[in-house]
Amino acid sequence: MIEALVGLLEAKDTSTAAHTWRVVLYTRALAEKAGVSADDLERLTVAAALHDIGKIEIPSAILQKPGKLTDAEFEVMKSHAALGHERLLRMGEDDQVILDLVRHHHERFDGKGYPDALSGDQIPVAARYFAVIDSFDAMTSIRPYRRETGVHAAEKAIAELESGIRTRYCPGTVEMFVSMYRTGELGWILEYFNDGADVPKYTGRADTGVRSSLRA
């Protein structure tokens, strides 16, 4: 079911589908670092894979527009979070972790997000963590309106995450993500799954061991 839904999304917007699988990897890395149970790890994996499923119903002209969206187009784009949530409910999904992450991954810590303008601890924990992951990958991957990828884009993204603490993002979540990035624990995703094949290689301290295990 997950592969079928993501396949529908990929057919409509290939950049969104690639983004989907990278955020799954980031989600699993952070969840493992946090020591979540195996069951919760799988639930979070499913939630991450389905987070943008509402974009199936967004017009391709808006999804793939190379320039800035108009206010009206942005309102349509914003509807994907609620549309994805509604689609899963119609399909009989009842796992609250999955439903919450799909609906609330664009809420902001200051309450200025969507679709429900939740703030602080009102935002489900999984959605608070995923908002950081989602933003980081969006800022480090190829989009119709941006071409920069790799380490240079990642450094800019980290600065953006840190500047958004207590406005866009939960402080502890950003701190955990940045710490993992700085120690090289996320470098393998940037190096092996990034959109650009010719970007500079990540050189985090944990990188060598990761490369060795992958090549083994």
C-alpha cells in the first residue's frame, strides 16, 4: 500500500518521491538515536513515507512550478497536509502516530503553521521532529525553484534550522539533528542519496565507518 501510494506521487512529481525516501532514512536515523522501540520505529517509517501523500491531489502545475507560488497557489499547496490525513482516514488508517505526522508536519513551534495552527507542546512529538527533517531535506535537494545541493546547501540549511528555533522549530529537536549532522551520523544520506552526483563529499567524523560498512 505504501509503495503504491508513493508510486502515485512519484508519477506526478519525481522530486517529491525522491524526497520521500530520504526523509525516511533521516527519520529512522533520529528514531534509532532516540532509542525508540522497534514497533515505534516501523510506525514512524510508515508515517515518514506517507507524509506528503496529500500532494497526489495537488495540481502538477503548482507542484512543479519553477518560480514562486502566488498566494492562491500557496493556499492550494498548503492543503496537502489535511488532504493526506483525510485520504488515510478514508483508507481506514487508525494509527495516531501516522495520522498526526501526516497532518501536522507543517505546524510551527510559534503557532503560525498549518493546517491547525498548533504551537509548542500542542504539536505531536513525531511531527515536531519530522518538521526539522522535512525542512532540512527540502533545503538540500533539487527543487524546481532551487538547484543547490550537497555540503554547501547543508551548511546553509543547518544555519536556517538554528535561526528558526522557537519560531519554526522545537529547540531540542534542532539541537539533536544538528548534533547528529556535526558528528557525521547523517552524512551517508547526503553522500549516497543526494540528488546531485557531483556535489562535494561530506567529511563528518563518523563518515569513514559508515562508508566501510556500506561497501562491505
